[in-house]
Amino acid sequence: MRFHTANRRFNRVLARLLLVVVSTSVIVWFLPHNESQRFRYDIGKPWMYGSFIAKFDFPIYKTDEAIREEQDSLMRTFQPYYRYDSRVEQRQLQLLQESLRSDDHEVPRDLVPVIVNRLHRLYMAGIMNTAQYRDFARDSTSTIRIVNGKEAQSLPVNLVYSTMSAYEQLFMDDHLAAQRSVLQKCNLNEFIEPNLIYDKDRSQTELNDLLSGISPASGMVLAGQKIIDRGEIINDYDYRVLSSLEREMQRRSSTPSEITSTIVGQILFVTILIGLFTMYLALFRKDYFAKPRNILMLYVMVTLFPVLVSLQVSHNLFSVYILPLVMVPIFVRVFLDSRTAFATHVVMVIICAAAVKYQYEFIIVQIVGGMVAIYSLRELARRAQVFKTAILVTVSSCAIYLALQLMQDNDITKLDASMYYYFVVNGVFLLLAYPLMYLIEKTFGFISDVTLIELSDTNKGLLRRLSEVAPGTFQHSITVANLAAEIANKIGANSLLVRTGALYHDIGKMADPVFFTENQAGVNPHNEISCKESARIIISHVAMGVKEAEKADLPVFIKNFILTHHGLGIAKYFYIKYKNEHPDEAVDIADFMYPGPNPFTREQAILMMADTVEAASRSLTEYTEESIISLVNKLIDQQVADGFFKECPITFRDIAQAKLVLIERLKAIYHTRIQYPELKK
């Protein structure tokens, strides 16, 4: 037995250790590994760090705008290449002569040489594609380079023609203009084809050579040179130098040795934080640490959001402030507790900060948002609470970011307004916490207050059928639920949970409702059967209740309340009656025992006490304070003596408080009324 206990403990520790290793590995895998040292700097704002000295030589890179201006300037001087194709003229002139000499045309014979000569001169000047010509014609200084054989000649674009302008130029001749109406019937535009063909390969090669001559830098910073001092206002030149330094550091950090050093540092960083989080759970939340579903949800939360932040930073997707990181403390607060929610949020935010640029600002904004979410969402019972939390988190994030900006820049007109849009989008995404709650419940087996409230609705489902089939049992369940919830509030247990469990604890009685006293109307069917058969029917309501719960797909905690509300107790009435009727027979107590198990949570123990006392109170002959006190003490003390509460974390103080609540509630339920006098005639 001791060996098996030690083996289970070792397996549990090994599983927790494996979870830590997997979480650390996944986070480090997605963290950016080749990022340089990050500083926060903006034009017009003071340098917040110490005096900064260059540790190595590096070039001062030009801005993207400056490089684009140089490229645009060179593009204006660039001459694209066009290849002169003489075969086009030969082919088109031959087709034109054949067409004009045919009998179908009314063109005078003496005009044919004029048309051919005029078209020849146009082809000699050069004809371009109309669309390309229009692109060049926008700038009257545009020049192209025409390649004819082995020679290349630069020529202003206004000295060549497009297919359209060449057609119009035909009729500039006086002889042809007089015959315009006749020539238009000849479709002369069909014989005008571009003979200047764009040489894409040669033009692209020339353009690349031209652009490659642009230097990306415009100066150097030497090692040992002071770049900027604390408090100095950053101007355009300082910004360009700092950006160049960061770019150079990023380039240098991409070497294998630098990347290895970065990864080692990240592994150490994440391991320390995950280790501290694990120690917190092991030392202060042992109940969570012992349950696989609790610790699995916590580590998934701590791992998932750093991965999302790393992906967003690596791919430069929008801003990290759009991600609703505050969902983590909301989920942990709803399903576990506020202190664990805060610890989880802090660890997750600090890990995320390893991937972002402005760590100080990021950590402050996210921690403030998480604290507001924890304080504003003590219990999630209505949709409006999520909406209220989203608004409060958005407002608090904007306020703390405004405070940080005011501390860095006193000119309120220069404040960056774009961040506030990100905070608003973050608040909108935070509303997804409500539907995602259902996903977490199904994935990790948790139960939220929203689900408990939905299950407590007596107007639908099993509870409605219970009220119709077994009204006495339904009323008994409601009374027990109210008593149990009152006890839970008194001792600090989950009142909503125990109330929901109490409403369902006797649903198995719907199978044979008339065999239970609260549903009988003068006729007792137990009088017609044996004690063993009666005990079997009474005990079977536990198994039947579990079947009904499984058929309705109720959560596991409902089944546990059904199984434990009698524990391993016995049906005493029929057991004692059978022994009295068979004094000489050895009675097998297993025939009269409930299947169990005994309660293993405080809420289950509360339900057992409330159920037993409420049912027994109906058999009192008189309802006095002494009889109620005696009944409550007798029943609960007997449960303690029978060991029903050995496996649940309920204290003697809790049991004493439960007794007081039951006594006061029963006195209120069964109070005596004064008798109204009759009017004498």
C-alpha cells in the first residue's frame, strides 16, 4: 500500500514537471530570437535612458522616405530600351499596297505612292504602343533609348508616334487630307502597327544597375562616440542614428552565437517565471495543484497568450494591445479565485513582455487592466457583468496610458491618439469572454455561475418534470436547496453550487414516486411488499438519478451530489423493521446500504446534513424549539460518528455553524401561528 502511494505521488510530481517543461519549451520556441536591444524613443520626446555611447562602428541609414525620393529622382532620368523592328514596316507596307491596288477601293492610283511614302516616314520616325506612349507623354522631358542593330540612340518621346497619333499624322499631308472621306473607308489604321518594341530584359537590367548605385547610408558613427545623453530631446537626426543602431544590432544578433545566447537567456527567463508560478500553486494552492484539470487550465493560459503575442510581434500584425490578455484573470477568477487570477496574470504579462518593444509601458497597462477585471468581476452571473468589465478595463487602460504619456511629455497636443483605438478594440474583443466561458467549461470540466443559474431554472428540463411527476419530492428539494445554500453562505462554501446540486439530488424518485412518503396521498405501497424489496426501491433512486442525469447530459458535479447525498448510509427504517421481524436471522446489511461514496467536498457534506434533517423534521409530532434542537443535534452527530465526513474538508466549526442554521431555519419554517378568535353572535 505504501509503495503504491509513493508511486502515485512520484507520477503526479513527474506529470507536473513535464507540464512545466512543455510550457517553457513552447513559449521559448515562439519568442523572437533575433531581436536587438529595444529602446523607446520618439521624435520630440526626451531620451529616458542614460548616456548612450556607441560600442562599435555603424552606418547611419537613410530613412525609407529619403531612399524613395532618390529612387524617384533616378527614375525620372531613366531611359527605357525599345528595339526597332524593321520587319513590321515591310510587312505592313506590302499589305497596304496589295489592298490599295485591288478593285474594291476607290482610291486614285496616283495617291497610292503618296500614302505608302507617308506611312514609310512614320515608321522611320518610330511608332509605339498607344498605352505606353501615354505613360511617357505625361512628362514632356521623357526620353527613350532606341536600339537599332548594334547602335542605341536616345530620342525624346515626343519625336516618335503612337499608333493613334500616327494615324492622325497621315492626314496632315495636303494631298491625303483632300481625300480623307475616301481614305477612311480603306481602314488605314489596320496597317499601322508598333515597330518600337519594349525590351523588358535590357530595361530592367539597366534600372537595377541604376538603383543599386543608391547608398543606403549617409554617414558613420564611430565606436566610442556619444550618441545621446539623458534628457536630451530627440530630433530627426538622433532618431535616424538610434534607428540605425537598432537595425545594426538586429543584424549582428542574427549570428548563430548571438541567437544561441538569446535562446539560453529566454529559457532561463521563462523557466524562472514558470517555476515561481508552480511554487505558488504548490505552496498556497495545494488543492488546485492536486487536480489535473485546474493546473492544466492554468498552464494553458500562461502559455497561449505569450505565443499569440510572439506571433503578432514576429509578423508585425497590428498592435499587441489589441489582444485581450485580461481574459486570463477573468477566467481564472470565475473558475478558481482572485489571488490565483492575479498571480497567473502577472506571470503571463511578464513573459509576454519579453516579446514586445516597450516592456515598461506594456506591463503597467496590462497589470492595471487585469486588476480592474478581477475587482469588477467577482461573480459572473449575468451577461451585463462582462460588458461592464470590458468598459472598465478599456477606461482604466486609456487612463493609465494617458498618465504615462503625461509623465513623459507635458504637451498634451502631441499625445499619440492611435493607442486609444487599440484599447477600444481590445475591449470589444474582451466581450468574447462570455461565449469562450462555455468552451473552457467543456474542455477542462469547470462549472461557471452562469451554468449553475441556468441549471437551477425550475421551469424547464428535469426540474420541471420533477415538479409534475413527483411534486412532493420537488418541494422537498427546494426546501433542502434553500437550507443548504444558507449553510454554505454561513461557512463560506459555494452556495450556488450546493443549491443547484440540491435541486437535482432526488430526481431518481421520478421512476417510482409513490414509494416515497412526500408523494403519498394516504396509500402506502410498502405495506404490500417485503422490507428488502422496499429498501431496494428506496435505495435505487440514487442509481436512477444518475441515469437521468446522464440521459440529460448534466455535469459531473450533479451526479456526484446524487451519489453522495446518502453516502454509505443505510435505509434504517426498513433495516430495523426487518431485524425486528426476523430476530433470529443474520441480516446482511449490504441489502440495506446505499452505494455511496461518502461526501468528498464541503458542499456535498452540507447537502447530506440538510437533506437528512429536512426529511426527518417531517416526522416530528410537535414542533418546539427543544424538539428541533434535539433532532438536528442527534442526526448530525450520528453522521459524524458514522464517519460520513472523514473524506471531505469540513471542520467541526463548519458543522456547528450548520447546526445553528438548520435549527433557526426549521424554527422559522415550523413556527406556530396564533389561533384567530371567532366572532360571537
